[in-house]
Amino acid sequence: MSRRVRHGAQISLFPFLAVLICIMGALVVLLVLMVARVGPEAQAIAAEAIAPGAATDAAQHDKQLAEELEDAQWRRELLEQ
């Protein structure tokens, strides 16, 4: 007996993978362009954060957070009572 070869519908993944790779490549190009565009702005923001005035702002922010924490703990103690 000879075996019959089935020639049914076969699914080829090549077109799907090709489109997927092309889309990923396009997204990488867009990412590189966006990073190049935002780079100088990000460096300026980082330079402002490192400036001496930023240290005093950070200290004030830390003090405000500490006060808010004490206030929250005080409220918790009142609610527990």
C-alpha cells in the first residue's frame, strides 16, 4: 500500500513575521529619533536639577514631607483612640 500525501491548506508564517519585523524596525527608528530630539532638553533639565538652588529646594521638600508624615501619624493615633 502506498501512502497518500495530503496537500491540505498550510499556513505560512513568513508574511506575518516579515510584517512584525518591519514594524519593530520602524518603531526602533522612531525611538531613536525621539531620543535624539529630547536629548538636549533632558540635559538642560538635569543641569537645573544639579544647580545649587536645587539642593535648597530638595531640603525644603524633605522638610515638608516630614511634616506631612508627622501629621498623618498624629491623625492615625487619633483614629486609633
